[in-house]
Amino acid sequence: MSNNKSYTLMTKPTKKKRMKHVVPNRKIITLIFVTIIVLTAFLSSCTQSEKNCNPAPNILFCIADDASWQHFGAYGCDWVKTPGFDRVAESGLLFQNAYTPNAKCAPSRSCIITGLNSWQLKAAANHVPFFPQEFHSYVEILSENGFLVGTTGKGWAPGKALDKEGKNRELTGKFYNYIKLTPPTKLISDIDYTANFKSFLKERKDKQPFCFWYGGIEPHRFYEYGSGAKIGGKDIKEIDEVPAFWPDVDTVRNDLLDYAFEIEHFDAHLTKMLHHLNDIGELENTIVIVTADNGMPFPRVKGQVYEYSNHLPLAIMWPKGIKNPGRKIRDHVNFIDFAPTFLEIAGINFSKSKMQKMEGRSLTEIFNSEKEGQVIPERDFVLVGKERHDLGRPGDTGYPVRGIFKNNMLYLHNYHIDRWPAGNPETGYLNCDGGATKSYILNQRRHSAEMKYWELNFGKRTSEELYDIKADPYCMNNLIDNPDYASQAATLKNEMKEKLTQQNDPRILGNGKVFMSYPYAEDNRGMYEKLMAGEEVNTGWVYDSDFELDFVENNKK
């Protein structure tokens, strides 16, 4: 009852009083106004834009040029010393099944920057393309959203990326290559990657997030033969095993040591970059990714579609953002997963950005988990393939392949088995870089009756291939005609076709010729015909001795 009376008294005054007009103190008004502004700004910064209260992480993407996954210390390799890579793995995640969809420089890097498989990228499915204007790179999007972006070494390449006005696009950011050093050998790059990285960082404004692409040019060919032993202090006896598709001879082992020496050069700069980030207090909130664009530049690896070709090293650390570091991850991850990962951690809304719809899937689920081994069950396969790489076949044709890695098996479909997989003999097998191992195998065929290694590395193939990569990681034993594996082959083939159909792959949909309609971005078009006519053509990535002009005539049956 009292409550009701109280309510009545409060709401119904018995007499209205005329209120006296009072002018508030100006100082009080100013104080209130300033307080409102400060509170509004604070609440806006912390609730509407997490970037101020929780700064977007920096991104340091480190990519070696032509390195297979087995040749980094964290994977158990003793004869290649990679303390930088190993530190990233120990402080973050070591991926056991990371793959590129296309084991060649330009198409592999196109997959990284777009989040799409190479067969979804029109001209960028090929090597040395004109990069299509309608596709954007994650670096371009980050730059538009406040990140400082830059590159040292090799970015997206080789090819041409032009905007509508014909100006060069910076697909991986502005280049910082002007600071030089004296390299360990004449054939190692003279770019001081670390010094250029430091120079880039000096351009940051306050705590501006950065995205930097460290594109080491090593261990790309050519090598100074014997440098691994002579300068690097290595011994051929340190190599525990030579892949079964090459002869185990001193020439090949020395070639491997030279390759290892160049990986170590790449890793040395990675190590110095990590130290610098730590010194300036940025390592804690920097996501560091270390990988390679495709397998080693040796016969039957780079440019092909086998386990050594597409299976690549991958270690990722992010002290502030990865739970339970030190884990080994068995999920199949794909190069197309990088772009969506970077945009997500940067807080960028895909639908509101210029970025095309991506096929890749962000890795943040794995970052946020504490599980080791297989974290996400459906990450159990990777699709792979290729179209046109280097020229040198009649009509500038490629060697199209599609395949799938799943359940420790690799299924491949080769679409034109009448063609030479590594390029024509008479034009130097141009899809295989020149080097000591290549020369040894070619000379072995020329000067002896030994054909085994030449067939494995340069010979023609069957339309279908099937390998048990757990038992046979070198892909030596094709099981496609083994009745015990018929069911597995059929299942993999059907799944591959189904998934590629969903991705609108022109090759699967019967329009594979479209990939040959896209022009080569350099002046070597019509290379085979020019070479056969005796014209000089730039083939500087192979040796003169690789050309076997009399091969066809001498091998007619």
C-alpha cells in the first residue's frame, strides 16, 4: 500500500510550479562534450574495429624457389641444415602433407596469391602467362586495407601482370631488391634479403601491420658444381639416400650437395629475419609461413606431378595466434589455403573486398585447435595437375595432367601420352632445368645401353598411373594394371572427376584446348618451329648439350 502511495505522490504533484531557466556553466558543457567524444571513440575502436584494440597480425611469407619437403631438418634430414625452418616448426606447426596444385613456379604462385587451383585461373594455369586482370592477389587486397606490403627476391613470376592501363601490377607488393651482398658463389643471388626486409620495415607508420613476401631465388638452378663440398664443407657420404629414379653416383650426390648449400643460404636469411622481428618486438604478433613453390629442380621432379614434385615443406608459427605450438599436422593442406587464411586473420570481409570467390579453406581451424595429427577429418585429399609449362613441343602444346592424392595413394591421368612429359628431346627437354644430374642421365643413355634412368625421367608414360606413396614415395611402381588395386583406382578417378567438375575445370568439361589459346608472355612463342628452322631462341635454363637434335632420326623403328 505504501508503495502505491509513494508512486502516486511522485507522479502527481498537487501544484505545477514555473521552472526557472538556468544557463549551464560553459566549462561543464565542454567537459561533458569532450567526455562523450572520448567514450564514443573508445567504444567504436574496441567494438566496431578490433584492429585497434587487437592489432591485425603481420605476415611474413617465406618461399624457397624449387625445394622438396624432405630436405629440411624438421622432417628428419641431417645433410641439409635449416635452423630457421626448424625454429618455425618447433614454435608453431609442422605440416606433413602440404601440396601445391601445380609444381611449376608461375602457376604454383598464382594458386598461392588467389586461393584458386590453377585450372580455375584461365591463362594463369600456364607457366609464363599474362596474369588475368579479373583475378586479384591477397597482397593487393591487404594493401587496400591498410597493410604495408613488400617483396624481396622473386615474387610472382615468371610472366606479365598488367592492369587495364598497361601498367605493372604488384601482385606480391613493391620490390625491395636494391641492397646487395657478396654471395657465397657466383650463381647464388646477390640480393641481401635480410637488409631489404629491414629497409622495408623502416617505412611503417606507427604500428601499421605489414605483409612481406620473402621470395628466395635459391635453390633454383644453376649451381656452381662442387660448391656444396668445397665451400659448404659437405661430404657426399652424408646423404643417406639418393632417390631411386636417379643413379647413385658421385655426380648426382655432388649435385644434391650443391642444392642443399643453396637451401641453407635461403634458410640463413630466414633465421636473420626471425632474429630481427624478435629484436624489434614484432615476432609475437607476426604469422611466419615457410614453404617452397615446387619440388627440387631435378629430373622427374620440378614440372612433373609426383610425390617429390607437389609435396612441399610447410612450417607456420604465430606465437600470439596458434594454440599448443610444436604440433605435427597430418591434414592435407593446399597452397590455395594461404590466401583465405591471410584475409581472415586480417579481419577482411571477403564479400566486401575485390577478391574473387576462393576455392581454398582458411587454416585458422587448425591454428585454434590443440590437436596433433589429423585435426579436420575432411582435409584428406589434394587435387593436382598441370597444363602448359615451358615451350618446346610442336605448336607450343603442353602436357596436361590431372590427379588426386588421398589415402596414401596418388592417381594420375595423362591426357596426351603421345607427347614427351619433360619436353621434346630435340629441343632439350625444356621442362627440366639443366644440371649435373640431367646431363649424367642423358650421357648415360647416349654412351651406354643403360636406358632405365632415361626412361624414368624423360620417357613417355601411360594414360593412367597409380602409386602407393607410403610404400613407394619415389613413385616407381605403377599399380594401375594390378587387379588388387582396381577398386581404389576407380574410386580415386571418380572422386577426382567429380570434384574437378564442381570446380568447372575446362579440361574435365571437354574444353581443355582453351589452355592452349592463352599466349605465352615472352617472345619464345613458336619455339619448336623456330629451333627446327635453325633460329636462335632463348633457352637459357638448359645446357646446350641437352639438345638431342638427332634423337628422332636415330630412334626410328
